[in-house]
Amino acid sequence: MTLTLNRRRLLATGAAGLGLAAVPALRVSPASAAPSAGGSKRTPGTAITLDGASNSRDLGGYVTADGKCVRSGKVFRSGTLAGLTTTGTRQLAALGVKWAFDLRNDAERYLFGKGKVGTVKPWLAPVGNDTEDNPYGPPVAGQVTASVIAEFQSYVSFSSAVISVGSVLRMLAIPGGQPLLFGCDSGSARSGWTAAVLMTVLGVPRAQVNSEFLLSNQTLGGQYLFTEYLDAAFAKVDEIYGDWATFVQIGLGLDAGDITALKSSLLS
């Protein structure tokens, strides 16, 4: 597979830039607003501005099944920070971010650059295959593909990927682990699964988890993400671990105290 057809690079470049036919993305009515400090509430799906990075937003504002709200200003997701400008690093610092988790693999960081995070502490947490050439193939706009389903299943079947996702949640559960940002290349698939796992652990219903996941389609300029991809990963959890609780405990490495700490600090 050639470098330009790598699925992650293709999504990061954008459909229009590669001459692909863009399919209108699903609209979930996110709000775009300036970052707010102190964990104040934002509308779910609020975009944040990081100059040189795309597909960046706050995970706050979503409501759990028991009526609590995910605090804003605590957890952010984004595309790669390799192109972050000086202005972007200042914007990242202004968010109060302490940790920037890079979900890309070593080959991607070598070829496309490390995250430019300024004074924010970087953390490498690769999810997916260990080579730049993605074995799952390029995306197809407007169509669910077996190759992408297989990629999402690999996020659960590869123990290294599960450990990396778990490291994000474990950091969020400890003092000094927040605010935190995690991102991959386009900020869509690997970041999307990580966000879905976190939101599910917090008790956010699947409908909201799906809506948050699909927001990336708007940035990508076409419908490349489908809820079927998340469904495949969640089904793989049941297949391998038997149930969600076992996945959280054995796979992600979170005990009851970690989950209590997560909910205490991230929910209001």
C-alpha cells in the first residue's frame, strides 16, 4: 500500500484535498465556542481551537444514565499535534492541559513528526498496528467496510491497544492526571474508540456515545465513520472478555477505586 493511501493519512488530509467525493456528514448539532475554564458546562460536542491541529473538541456536556454531567475542560480529543503552531501550543496551554496522549504508533511519529505540545507532558500510547502502512485499507466515503470493522475489532483483540486505551483512563483517575488530551492522526477512529470507552465507563448511554463518535464526520468532510464500527468493537469486547465489567477490570486495568475516582472527578 502506498503512503498516500494510508487510511489514517487520507482522513487527516481530508476528502476534498484528495479529490474524493464527499458524502454529507451526519449533523449532530455541536456547538462551537471558546474554551471555558474551571470545568464549567459546555454544550456536548463543543469544538476547541488548536492552531495546526484539527478535529479537536471537549468531551464535556454529555449526561450519564443517572443524570450526572461530564465536566467540561477536563478531557479533550484531537487529531495529531505534529503540526501544532506556536499559537496552537499556547492555546493548548490555555486549556490547562497537563498530559497529551499520542495514540499514533512509532512509525507514524517518525514519518510525520512528534506532537508539538510545548510545556504539556507527552505520553505515548500507541493503538493499532505497528507499521505506517495500514493493513486495513483506505476508507470509503458513505459505505461501511469490512476492513474498517476489522480495524476497530483490533482495538480490542490487540492487548497492546487495550493497554494504551487503559492508560488514558488510568491517568485520568489519579491526582494530577487532568486536564488531559488524547489524539491520533485524523482524530477519528482511534480517538473515537478511546472516547467511546471513557464515556461508557462513566455511564454515558450508547446513543450519546454514538453521537459523539459521528461528530468527526463533519471535520472529515464526508461520512467515513459509522456506528457499526463501534458496534463491532463493543461486540469484540463481549467475545473476548465475556462482559464489559471484565474488560474494564482485566483489559483496561481499572479497579473499583479507579472508577470511583474517575466518576468523582469527571462527573458533576
